[in-house]
Amino acid sequence: MADKSIQTEPDILNLRMNEAFDWSNDKNIVRDAIWNHIIEANAHDTIKTEEAMKPFLNYTDDQVRDWVEKNLKN
């Protein structure tokens, strides 16, 4: 029996953007696309960006999908 107390990151973070979202032609991994967006918004401050990325590890796939659609969909 699987231990449900073990937290795993959302699977969507490891898919290519164009695999996860039919509106995207981006071949970057979702995690990288999020990172690129956040680091631009943080004036390339890697420490701030790393902190901003941490919550994504606890999000569900749907929460990540919602964030990406609100922030990265053109």
C-alpha cells in the first residue's frame, strides 16, 4: 500500500509546454517556462525566483495549469 503522506511534485512540471497545453508551441519544460517568466519579473534575481518557485512543488497539476494559463498564455 502506498504511503499517502509522501509529497510528490506535480507531474505537469516535467512535461513540455506543447504537450501540456494545446495552445503552446513552446518545447520548454513547464517548470522552465515558469522559471523564465518569474526570473524576468524579478529582474533576474535568482534567490527571489527560487523562493517564488517553491510553492509550485506543492501545487496540484490543476493549480499549476491554472497559473500557467493565467500568466503564460498569450
